[in-house]
Amino acid sequence: MSKKPPEPATGQPLPSVPGQADRLLRHLEWHVIRRLDGLLQGDYGTLVRGSGLDLADLREYQPHDDVRHIDWNVTARLNAPHVRVFTEDREMSAWFLLDLSPSIHFGPQGHAKRDILTRFVAVLARLLTRHGNRVGAMLYGAGGAGGAKNAEGRSARAVDAVLPPRNSRAQVLQLVHRLLQPAAERAAGGTQLGLLLQAGLGGIRRRSTVFVVSDFISAPGWEKPLAQLAQRHDVVAVRLFDPLELELPDLGLVLLRDAETGEQLQVDTHDKAFRQRFARLSAEREAALRTSLAAAGADTLELRTDDDLIDALLRFMDLRQRRAGPRLRAVQSSPRPTTVLAGQTAQATA
């Protein structure tokens, strides 16, 4: 069973009434953002990566660098590919591509994956807007919101709502308000995460930092649009999961329901062989998912439903700081996170 987060200030159940969005945001500003403000100062340039025009340096080409930044004169002279490094703009746009499909509601009461998503997005969006950056969002699986428009005003059928980027607290409040709304009834069917990513490809024109927040429980086909998105933008895949999705406890007869399809199945969790088979299949899926995310060229931050929010944000800041050096592939959410670097696994200090 998943343990409760040790941070009581961020572990309270989320409000169920949309009108309490301001109260939740104020709570997070007081208990989380105040504690992070000092850490953000001085590390500002490494947390988000905007575009820039001023040449700052030249360095050797690394995998997944933008080929458009290759300096061909220096490459020919040194007989090794080199890229231009530009001074990052202090003002940039960040987009949140949010998967709110039925599987996101899995987890303990008050600590479901959607609760973790809401807190994480609220704090990160507020941190960005406080420094003058613009934040926008695309919501998939939220229900309702027919006729939503994308950043250019055209119809966005693949998503339920689009919030064009703005840099105010009111923008963050509107986003939190949408995330706190009760889930709408939805016909049975699997999640098509690729639709959300395709909407991001078509709707986000200017180079931005893009946070894809999902549990990545989806029909196949999302890998290619994620890779295309990572070629155009600085992409961070924020992967949500619950420990029960990886290993089942011994609870006897349990009725399981697939949140995506509505299918129900009664299983005997007392059967040790069944639990071992479940854990093995889960491990195989984990390995395949991490391989797909690494192949797409997106940095990955994993969030468990029993995560401490401040620890998660500190991991994110560490990810952005390391981003200036060798390409970081993933930061795990264990007490001693595992960092996957250039296909090799190494233990990182907590």
C-alpha cells in the first residue's frame, strides 16, 4: 500500500468545489512557494529554457541538440560538430499538456494522480508567472468545453479546453479552477494521448517549454508526436503513477475495474503466483515506457501519489540544472533517485 506523504501542508485532500480554487492556490503559495523562492533565485536561468538571440558560447554537439544551431564554419575547422549556445530569454512561454483521462483518478483519497497533477501544475505555473513568464494549457479528458479554441483561434477538437498563455495570477487561478472541476461522464474507451500531443504540435507555434503531465496509460501511437514535439520545444514528460499499479498487496478477492474501458474483473490477490505475474508484467511495461520516453528525447520527471510536493519540485530544479551539462534522461522519485544518463544507470545522491 502507498504511504501518506510526510508533508502535512501539501497532503490535505483537494477541494471538491471549483469556487475554492483561490483558497487552494493561496494555501500552496504559503506552504510551498514561500519555501522554494530562495532556491529559485540564482537558478532561474536553468529552470526554463526560452529562445535567445545573443550568442553566449560554442560547444560540441550532443545527442538531441537542435541541428539548426550547428555552426558549420567551426565544425569544418575543428573537424567535430559544434553548436551555438545562446543567452536564454528571461521571458518565455510554458505550456502544460494535461491528461485528465479516467485513469488519472486512481489513487488514495486526496492523493490520487489527479490531485498530485493539480498541486504540481498549480505551484509550477505560479512560480513561472511570478517571474513574468507566460503559461498556457491544453486539457484532454476534462469533458465539456465544446468548441474550445487553440492559440490561433481555430477549433481544437482533440482537447477539451485550451488556455492561451498569459503571465498573471488570474491565469493560474483559472487553470486551477478547471482542474478542480468534477470529472465529466465519458463513454467507455481508451485514452488517445497522441491526440493531445498532436494538438500541442499544431497549436504551440513559438518555441516553449512544454510539460506533458500524464500517467501515459494510453493506446499506442503517442511516441512519434512526443518525439516531434521534443524536436521543436523543450519537453518535460511528467509521469504520474501509484505504487499499486506496480505491485498488488495480498487483499484476497478484489473486484478490479478498468477506468479506461469500464471492464470489470474479479481477481484473487491472495494467489502469490498471480501477484508475481502482475509485478513482472508491470516491470516490463515500466521498462518499455522509459525506453519510449528516452527515445523521444524528452526529460522525464516521475511523480508518485505518495510523493512530497516540495521534494518533487526540488528534483525538477535539479533536472533543469543538470540540463545545462550532459543530457539527463530521467529523475526517479525514489528516496535515492536513479538518474538514467546516456543509456547508463547511476545512483544519484538524494
